[in-house]
Amino acid sequence: MPRMSRVLFTFALSTFVAASSGCSASGGGPGGAGRVKDEALQAGRLPGSFAFADEDYFHDVDQTAIGLLTLDRTEIQGRNMWWVWTGGDDRLWDVLTWKTYGLFDLVKTLSSNVEPREDRWKDLGVSNEPCLEASDDEYVRQHPELFGLHLDHRKAGCQADPFEDVAKYPGVRAGHRGEVMPVGSFYGYASGVMGLRVFPNPDFGADAKAKWDPVRFYNDPTYYQDRNLVRPFRVGMACGFCHIGPSPIKPPQDPANPKFENLSGTVGAQYFWFDRVFDWNWKSPTQKQNFLYQALKSNLPGALDTSLVSTDYINNPRTMNAVYQVVPRLELARRWGLETLAPGGSGNNAQFNTLAGYGVTPPFPLFFNTPNQVWSPRVLKDGADSVGVLGALNRVYLNIGLFSEEWLWHFNAVFGGKKTTPIEISVSRQNSSYWNVTEGWTPAMARYLIAASGPHHLADAPGGMQELNRDDAATVDRGKEVFADRCARCHSSKQPSFVQGVDPAGCAGRNYIECFNKYWAWTKTADYKTQITKIVKDPTFLDGNLLSTELRIPVQLLQTNACSPLASNAIGGSIWDNFSSQTYKELSPAGNVTIYDPYTGDPAPNPLKILDGGRGYTRPASLVSLWSTAPFLLNNSVGPFDPSPSVASRLDVFRKSIRQMLWPEERDKDPLLAGKIKGPSRIIRSNGDGYMVIPHGYLDKELSDVVTRLKPFISWAEDSAGNIRLGPIPDGTPVGLLLSLNLNPRRDERFVDRLRDDAALAKLGQQLKRYFKESGGMSAEERQRRWQSLTAELMNLSACPDYIINRGHYFGTDMLDPSEGEPGLSDPEKQALIAFLKRF
């Protein structure tokens, strides 16, 4: 979703920013930052009034090679939390409907007459909930409590959903719940999609009910494209929505109709089409002209930009990781995950040994030393959530909408245009019952993730041994040697004892890059390679191995797309300030990155400078169950996508993807840049001319005033329905040119530099103003030429002017920087390595 702020104000796309922010409404609750209370606390619901569900309803999921996963009561509670607890975040997803001009509408996404239940897997990549079925017209007519909506219902004869028990789990009596709408359960109703729950909308009162028309809601844009429309239901999101998927070792015969035994809560939503879930109208031919829709398509299947809502002005889709080998990851944190926390900020995060009063005793050593030391695994790809396991889990809930009443005061959701400020843990504890409940329950969820995070080996999948038996023992043994020589330094949690001066356990903060460079040099020595080869050849090498070091790898070494390591929401003073360590914020700069003009392929005159403050690093991906997790790289850009979760399809995608990893010259190339840039050059570009569209129903008085003021300066079209269309943005535009515009002053800039940037913005604004006024009389070729002439200015003002998404990670190939002194592997060596990787 575009990041639109001061740049867009300058050249009149400010109209859309004004619409998204409602000019005066932040989307947060009444009272302002630091003073607003969440819906639960406003209703008088204290944390102790929420009961932790302990029903073993999901006992068939997460099956291992030997059958059912055996959990104790605490782990069952943690699993229930992961799968159904939404913490009041249904409020956020309702706000985002009008924040995105109705583009995003989960009520419609869940409606079987918009997206048929049988097509959800094929079209959206989300898992249908077993024991539910679509509601046809007759069923809807017979059940007025659905208000005419075609939401799924439970099949006759199926076990009742225990989380809908109103007596045991009484919902929050907010707004009109208990009047027009039932109060319901605080876990909501089953939606038919795993990870999503349906709640009565507290804003749906008598007036809203009188105006409600389900036929027009589905069919009449003049009705449903109205920011004041109140839907009968809101939809909440559990953590599992982005992590539940088909089990690699027990895949469903029919992915559209899985059984619980076919689902895993930790495998990751690798088939998830974010652009289609976020835009309910994605099938409409006219929607393809909407630049917002085209922008969403930069999120490849299985990837999404988790900073979409709390925008950092960087287009940064990242894969939704599987959660594997949590215990080895924690053990690795004890070795080199020491982080220092800041008092009053990141130091406020809950730690295992500070929550003993909740009755949860973790089965692993303490990871916190009072007052400010924590041994933290790094879950996010940039290692920003460096405050301990519990803090990382709690941050996820905030990011999906917990305490949105406060959270939305700290930025302008989706579009930006407002200085981002930190959401404070101390404020959340004071003003949010949902926060306190979540914080108290996350140790149990961590226990569940520990129990459920075992690997999915190909050997345990149907037909897996037949595939593995294709490789002879000598080939696999050679593959182990190649892995030790080139891969294990990043992709094994089992490592030699380090020599003095290069052990990363002593590297942190300001001195990290120097320490890492010493470590990297050591991994090229005979001393290291002799030791690591012995470790890799040990028959127990894969047992309890995370297959990652969790080290922070500088982006200029990886040469992968820079936008993920440039993410800035966790640096000091930004939204996740309280959820990143002081050690992270003090990391030394990671060097510079060469970037390229997306039209000519020419290197930019100046390399992209990686600033300090935590940015510039990527943790190595875990290679656990690698055979089942392709496509590869941090954004799923290397390899093809196949919507089938069968073993045969996973293996086919693995073979093609791993070949592209080891033969990077075979990766996708951009039509304009092929032959101009060596190697991979895939860029996500708009498909056809695109327009920024504001539906007439979102033109409230304040926004109409903005439109009126801008009309003398900018030309746009109003269609017959009164909708505004600004454009065209020409066919083939790299979407990152707009999505990653830096719309706030850079935090490291001096005043004189900000004046320089403002002057550049003013110049760009004049050029864009002229383009939009004159574009109607131009030919397609002239529009392309004029737009392309703006590239240098747009890149200079970008927070991440790196548009090639599938480059980098050239280790073991001829494309590795020659200064590394490591020639590419031979084809037989690569094939042997692949034979070993299949066994992970």
C-alpha cells in the first residue's frame, strides 16, 4: 500500500492522505495518545475477567511423524491463544476499511457470494476451517442474525466451537452490544477461515440497522463505498492467521476442504495472496486500473509488508516464516543473543522470570538479568525485535491491532503524513485490559510454540523416502562437505568453539561490524573448516539444529534487496522503540549498497548509504524443512509459485527454486534491464496505466474542502459516479518509486539538509503538477517519457531506492564478489549440496 505523505501533499496526491486520515480523525480513540482506554477497560472489564480457554478443541492439528502432538494444559491454552485470541483487534480491521476507501473489507472477503468458500484456497491461499460450510441464500433467509450476510456456518453434527460459549467467555459489552447486537463471546464466532473470528459490531445500533441493506452492500458501490457505512460485524485476527497452513508431512487431499489433522499452526502462511485478501474486489477488471491494487501486487504469494499499517515509507514485503526449532533458537540466544535494554522503554518488556505470578514455568533457563540484560532470539528478518521472546510476541499483537485506540494515535495508518512516535508499554499496561491479558498469557503461547515447532522432514512425508533414495550415499556425503565449506557459517546453530577475538558472543552494538568481519574471515580458514566439517558429518548434526546462526549479516555482503534491512520502525523514537534493544539501536553502520536506475539499469551516481540505528542487517533464514518452504529469499522472489500444498508440488517448486539460488543467472530478469545488469533483475511494475481513486462516498466535507482548494493547481477526472481519478501513472512504473518515497524528514538530517530536501520536493511537485495537468493530451509514449524523466528525483527522495527484488545471496556461485576469494561451486558440487539440503 502506498506510503503517501509530505511528497504527496506537495504534488496533490495529498488528497488521498487527507482521505485516509479523515483530516482530523486519526482512527485512534477519543482522548488522544496516552489518555485513551481500550474498549474492554471502557466497559469496566479488568484483565482478570477474561478466562484462558483450555478446551483441547484443536487436538488433531500439528501432527508429527508419529501422530498427535501431546500437550499439557498450559500448552493447550497457548495453542488456543495462537489460533483464536484476537485481543480486541477487530476494531483496527474495521477502521482500516474506511482508511483504505473500502479497498480492504474482511466482511466481504469472508462472504461466500464474494469469494466462494470452495475457491478461497485457490484464490486467497487461506485455510478453510473444518466443520463449517458456506451459507446459501435460503440459509441466510432463515437466519436473520446474519443480517443478510453470506458468512459460513457450522455443519450439522459437528462439535460446537467451545470458544463461542458466552457463559464461559462473556464478550465485552461495548456500544450497542447487548442492544441491537448480541454481546457474544470475547473469542468471537468462527468465521470459516482459520485465524479470523467474527464479532458483533458495537457501532451497529438502531440507526445503522435501519440503514442496513445487504443486497446493496454486495452490489451497489454508491452504498458500500461510504465511509459512514456501519457493518453488522467486525472481523478479528489471531496470530495464527499468518502462520496456519497445510502440513507438509500430512497434506490435505483437497486443500479447499482440509481436516484439522492436515493443518499446522507453525508452518507459515506460505500460500497467502496478500493483495487479494487486502482487496476484496481484486477480480473486477476495472480494479486493475487502481494503482493501489497494482501496488498491493508487489506482495508476492506468501509475503506481506508487516509495516503496512504503521508505515515506514518502505515497500518491504517479507515472507511469513514457519516457526521451527524454538528450543534450539533459545539455546542459540544464550550463546550470542545478549542484548541491553533501556530503562523506561525496552526495559519494560515482560520476561519469563518476571511473570512467575501467572503460574507459567518455562522449561528452559532464565533469559534475563536484572536490570537490563536479555538473551534474545531474533525473529524478525532484520533482528529488530531484540527484547526477548515475550516482547516479540506481544509486539506482534500490537501490530495486528491490539489496543488500536492508542496505537493509531502514533502514526497515520497506511498513508503516513504524520510523525511516528513510540507506543509505550507503560501506557498499554495502564490503559488496556486487552494488553494486560495478552502479556499475561504469552508465556503459555511460547510453551505451545516450543512444543509444536518440530521440523517437517521429507522422510516423514508421503513418498518422501522414495525421493531421498534417489541420491546415493557418496553424493549426500559430498553435499555435507560442500555445506560445511560454504553454508554452515550462516546456516547451522552447531558451531565450533570460537577463538579469541572473533566470537560473536562478545560483539554487540557499536563494535558489531568489526567483530563480524573477524568472524567472517575466520570462517574461511582451514581451522574453522576442519572443525565445522567434522560437526556437519556427525550423524546427529540435524538433530536440534536451527540451521541458522541468528547472526546479523550486513546487507552489502548478502547483496539482497536492501528494503528489509532498511526498515526503520524499530529505531529510536519510532513506533517500535520499546520493542528493540539499546544494543540494536547502537549497531554500527553496515556499509553502502549499489542501486540501479529501474529504467536504464545504470548504477546510481551515489551508492545507498546504510545509516546506523539498527538498520542494514539480516538474520540468516532457518533452513529447517527447506524442501517444503520454497520459493526462496526473504520475499519469495526466487523460484515459481504453485498453489498446491502436495508433496509432489512442494518438491517441484523446491527443485526449481534451489536451482535458481545456486545458478542465479537463471533467476527472473526485468524486460527493460535484461542485458544491462548482470544477473537477476526482477522489478515489480504496474500492469497498465493506473489511477489513484477516491470513491465519492469518502469525500466528506473536510476532504471536499481539500479537493476544492487543489482544483486550480491539479487536473483530475471525476467519473459519472463522482469518484475522483488522478492519473494516469504510466504502465510499467516500478511501484517502489511511489511506495518507498520518504515522506518525513530523515532522522539524521541537519537543518540545512532538510531545506535541501524540501527544495527538491518543491521541484518534484512542480514537475508532477505539470505532468498531471498535461497527461490527458499526451500519447502513451510521451507519458512514459515524461514519467521516466522524474526517476532521479524520485530515487533521491526515496527511503529505499532499491527496486530489484530477487538479487543477492550469491554464495557458492560465480556471481559472488571476487573480493571474497571463494570461486563458484562446480555443477556436481551444487547437485550434491541439493541432495543434502533435501534432508533438512
